[in-house]
Amino acid sequence: MTRSASLNARRRERELAECTDGRVVDLLVLGLGATGTGVALDAASRGLDVVAIDAHDLAFGTSRWSSKLVHGGLRYLATGQLGIAHESAVERGILMTRTAPHLTRATPWLVPHYGLGGRRERALTMGGFIGGDLLRRAARTPGSVLPRPRSLGAAAALALAPGIREDGLLGASLGWDGQLVDDARLVVAIARSAALYGARVLTRVRALHATGDGARVRDELTGSEHDVKARAVINATGVWAGQLAPGIRLRPSRGTHLVVRSSTLGSTDCVVNSPVPGHFGRFVFSLPQLDGTTYIGLTDEPVDGDPPDVPRPDDSEVDFLLGSINRVLRTTLTRDDVIGSYAGLRPLLDADGDTRGGTADLSRRHAVRIAPDGLVTVVGGKLTTYRRMAQDAVDVVCRERGLTAGPCVTARTPLVGAAPRDDLASIGAPQRLVRRYGTEAPDVLSADRTRNQPISGEIPATPAEFDFALRHEGALDADDLLDRRTRIGLVPADRDVAEAAAADAVSAHC
């Protein structure tokens, strides 16, 4: 049978029946965030027979709540975590040059400097940016992909970021880092690439119990329960990993972002950073998006108790973010300017069992743990390093469970839609679609031209994108379309406007 990258309801039904018919697959993967889909792609591309499941949708959990950044490890460098910093820079380079050029872009990072301490701050900030550039060069990422840092005078800083405060401005430091067009779109691309290599990627399938030999699962669409038998199982459920592997101790932390219209910030196309007093190397920053919105983040708050499926920001985080970013803005943002918000949970590994203190300085290093029954769990890490996490997990499972597989090839395997940047620029489709779908952008366009029109003046997504998501990207309902495939749902008012179009698309594809 010809392998396809298309995920849809029909394929899900067929492949769920196949993997629950009593056969034993090589690997069962639990969780379809960035790490879980990365594991599925890594294993399938090595020739293993793979089933990957999630109780919800692709990127339902932490992987859709990130800052949408491809970090080069600058923060880790500032705290002396050189190994993690270098790993992040290497993985950033792989994403931006080989595996996902269509979903990444270089974004300028501006740190404005004010008042008496401005010159000292500039020297420290530029030192950090120069260190980050050394990481870029060590990772062999070309300067044509990520330019070198430089200092700016006040006039140049205002030209790049007209929304920043002018009084007392001495100038700014300018660095560069990677940005994702959308984190959920990255996960969808990884999942579809895994499917292209033969992995069975199944959403709405919940693992009720798991061991190293398989899992008892429930089809959340029908309620029917089945056994999936496997030679090995990898638990990649992130902050929920301890529910299937009780020996795993995590200390989740909540990272909150606010959503505002970019026009309230002067429509800048660079990241504006505001230092957090008393926390060297920590900033609150604005993150411009392609859809005319800007995200403001980021908090780092410890979370107690069982992690919720959908975390919610609290009022103190909203006040902290607004107060922090307003220190460098010309016009003060208020709660009335906030049109949406979201929060994600970081799956930080509690290595020593000490539950005291905060989480901001806990290591972001990932770890692979093996339970006595053979269940392998991969936790920790960052979105940027998902590929390396997956490689390490599959290496361990092949060694410990005796699986015969080829070498890892994902560092040089382009994801669905990927192409060199020069080739992407020549694709005959709107650039907005090219930046979201890469080489598949022309396939998204509908023969019915009315479906290629934006849903509204403030929502650039089109009904044709809904159609594509239902046919090829595994979307099953309107929530998948609004909250994961397009991210319209980040702004509740926009979600209300688009709900009818999403429901109509689902109805037409049933």
C-alpha cells in the first residue's frame, strides 16, 4: 500500500482496527505532542512498526501553549548550563535549515536601554547576545539564517520598534533568535511525517493503563476498550507522565501569555524585551504573530496538585505581565487591551524530590527513565529540543527492549511541506499560506474561490484551511480546527465569529 502523509477520520478508523486485532507492534507511543510525534517519526523512519496515540488531539497539551520560539539556548548560557545551551542551538539550526524552514523564521530581539544604568545594561546584554552568536556559530547555523547581534542608537531602535518608550532611551541591543509560525503546526507536520513513514497516528485514543508490553486503551469516540500489544512502549505524555508511570516525579510550572492586537504596540515586527528586576537574564517580551496579534509572556509559576487538561492563567500573572512590559512601552497597556490569554505547563523533572522553592531555575534538561516493568518515559526538555529527546528515547528503547532498527535519520529528514528557503519564496501561493504549509500551500487553495477568502477582517484564516485540515491533518471536529489547526480560538471573540464556518466544514466532510 502506498504510504501517505494524510491523516483523516477514515484512516484513523482503519488503523485503530489494525492495531487492536491482536498483532504485536514494535513500538507504542503514548502522547502526541512534539515529543511523542517526534518519537513516532524517529522510530518509523528507522523501520519500526509504530502506533502513536493520544487521549485528545495532536498538540492538545503543552506543545500548543509555548512561546512559539525556537530558542538558541541564550538563557541556559547565562546560567552556566553549557550542554543544554549548545544542544538547543544545534536543534534550532536543524529546524531552521533542514527539517522545517517553512515553519520557522529569524526574529529580531530588541532590548531597549534607559536612564543611568542603561550603559551597563547594554554592555551585559550585548555580552549575552555575543555569547549566543558564538553558540550559533558552534552549531554551524549560517549568518544568512540568523544575523549577528549589534547595538542600535535611539533613533534606530524607535524605527524598528515604534511602540517603545522614547523618554530616557539611550539605545538598544539587537539580537536574533528563531520563531515558529505556530507550535501546533509543527506538531501536525511531525505527526504527518511519521504517518508518511507508516506510523499509525491515532487521536482520541486514551491509554487507561500501560506497561512495557502494551496498553489498555479506550476509543474516546465510541467508548470501546481494546488492548494494544507492543514489544516496547514509550510514555511521552509530558506533564501527565506520572499518571501512567507513578515513579516519575515532576514539578510542573505554569507559563502564561497574554494576547493583544499588534496595532496596540505600534505593529512592530520584532520581539521587545523588558528586563524583570532582580532576575538577571529574565525578560517579559512581546512576540508578534502573522495573524495581526502579539503574545506577551512569560511567567514561571509552580503548580501543585494534578495538572489540568487546559491550564488557566490567574489574575496575578496578568498583572505581572502587563506591569513588566509597560516599563518599556510608549502607551500603557491595560486589561481592556487583552483580547485573549493562554497558559502551558512545563514538565520539569524533580530529580531530587525537593518540592521547596520555585521552578524558574530548575533545569530544562530532558531525561529517559525505565520502569521495572519496562515502560520507558521521556520527560523534561524544551520544544526546540523535541527531536533530540525523541532520538534519545528511541535509542534507549531499542537497546533495552532488543528492537532491531536502523540509525536515527531525523536530523536530515525534512518534515512534510519543508523546502530550502529560496524554493519556498518561489511557490505560487499566498506567502501567508507558504509560511504555514510550505510546499503544500497550493494544495490548500480551493477551486471554490470563495473558500480562499479570509473569514473576517481580523481573521486571516480561510474555510479552505478548514477543508485541508479535515482531509489531511487529522482534524475531527470544530475544536480541532479552531484551537489547534488555525489557533483562531486564542481570541474568544474571533472564535465566536469563526465557529459557524468551522461547523459547516466539519458537516461537509462527514
